[in-house]
Amino acid sequence: MFMYVFPIVLIVASNTVYNVCQKSTPQNANPFSALLITYLTAALLTFVISLFYKTDKGFWQSFNELNWTSVALGVAIIGLELGYLLAYRAGWNISVGSLVANIILALVLIPIGILFYKEGFAVTQIVGAVFCLVGLALINK
């Protein structure tokens, strides 16, 4: 049960810190300088943590198992980081900007999950998606 709940708690906690940091980044700071420091910090921390993560293969050997997704994820993360930073600089409230983006994201991922990953989508989930659309309309009024 712990390993089922922990990742969601980690996502929510990290996303909370993430959005607070994005909203608090100085308005006049170059966004690419901010991203560079962010990713240097992340790279260093990732490397240090990897020293404690034991696997059958060493750190450097594990690179052989990677594919295009790591590079694509890097590009996507830059877009994500820059998008949030620019959204907050454009005046989006922290309480609304993330909510709007995540509702739209959830709705975009529905057909992707169904078409590419053969995930099911029950009637109750359809009703939930409709509520998301209604909520999206209400929150933007």
C-alpha cells in the first residue's frame, strides 16, 4: 500500500514546491538562467542520489538501456518549466494556472491512454471528464 500511495504524495508535494518556486522566481530574472541553475541542481542531486540506488548494473552501464524517451523528456521538461514560468509572469494565479493546465492535460491524456496504451475508460470516468470540462468553464468565467 505504501508504494501505491507514496508516489502520489511525492508528486503532490513536489508539484506544490515546484509551483511555489515558479511563482516566486524574480520577474526580471532571465528564465533561461533560472532553468540552467534548476537543471544543474537537479543533475547534481540526481547523480548523488544514484550513488545510493543499488541495481544489478552500474550507473554508467545503465545508460545502455535508455532510448529516445530520456531526450524527449528533457525537451518536454524545458517546455513545462518555461510554460509555467511564463504563465505566472503573464499574471496567472498560482491557484488557477496549475489547475487549468492540469485539467487540460488530463483531458488530452484520455485519448492517448485509450489509443496508444489500450487503457479502458468507463462511464464514470466519462462523467468525471465532463465535470472537468464544466469546472474548466466555470473557473475561467
